[in-house]
Amino acid sequence: MKLKLKGQTGWGAVESALSEASGIAFDTCHKIYILMDEEQMKQMAEYGYDPLISASDMDSYAMLEKVKEWYEESCGLRFVNAVYTNHENPNDGFCDLIPQGFDEDEED
């Protein structure tokens, strides 16, 4: 899945990620994560993310609407990342779907 998303940005990329996601998480400020495996769900629970919503509790369409709602509520530093578990290099597990400054890029 990560290779298919690489280089894609915008709401279409978010929708694609959500079709295979294990869940979503929001820090209630600006960090919105599409969690691509169960290990990431567990990690976000350990970090104390709330809201943390499992794909078993909400379908991908409802998750997309929730992510859009969170995005609208977020501060100007907002972003949406897909997150995959990568034991060798955890930073390589992050994939920008809507990077910081995305809205400003659209206005140009």
C-alpha cells in the first residue's frame, strides 16, 4: 500500500489510504493519522491519542468524513499522514497525504 500512495497527496490519497486502514487518530490540534496496521493502532493508544477510531467501529466513508471534520477544526500546522509500522526505521513509516501548508499551495 505504501508504494501506491508514495507521491500522491490530497483528499484522493486520504480516501485511498482509508480503504485499507486499521483506524484513524487525532491529537486535537494538528496531527491527523491514518493508521495502516494494528501495531500503529496499539502505538497510538499507548501515546494516549483520543480520539482513536478503529476501522471495525467506522467504515472508510465515515472515517473520511471524520478526518475532514478534524482537518477543519485543526490549527494552521495541520497535516494528514498515513503511518505504517517500520521496525528498521520508524520514520520511514510516515507518508504525507496532506502535508503542512497544503491549503496555501492550492491558493497559489
